[in-house]
Amino acid sequence: MLRHELQPGKLVAGTVLTLAGVLYGGDAGGAWETPWFAAIPLVVGGLCLAGAVAFLTGRIRRRRASGRTGDEPGPDMAA
């Protein structure tokens, strides 16, 4: 399996949207009552949080990449 880089922003967004789906799935199944307006703050807040996490991740990766000299093989370079 090919390795890929972790993208925490997408992980947060997927988790929040899955939670919203589970809430409304439980409501549709009759397990509990979820108000119709509960999804708006959950989805909007989750997407804002995911955007902030993605922004911070990009800044951290850019800062780490600029600090490398290129003389040393990184973890991506197979020897």
C-alpha cells in the first residue's frame, strides 16, 4: 500500500460530518429526537475547525520544510 501524508483538516471535517449523519440517522430510526436546526451549528463549527486545523498544518509543514538543508535524507527518501 502506498503511503500518503496525513491531512488532519480532512480528518476533522469527516468526523464532524459523520457525527451529523449519525445524529440524523438515529433520529430517523426513532432512537432519539434531534431538532432540525442542530446540524447547522455542528456542520458550520466543524468546518471552521477543520479549516483552522488545515491552515495550521500547512503552516507547520511549510516551516519544517524550509528548515531542511537538503543534505540529509528525510524519512521519504529510501536508501
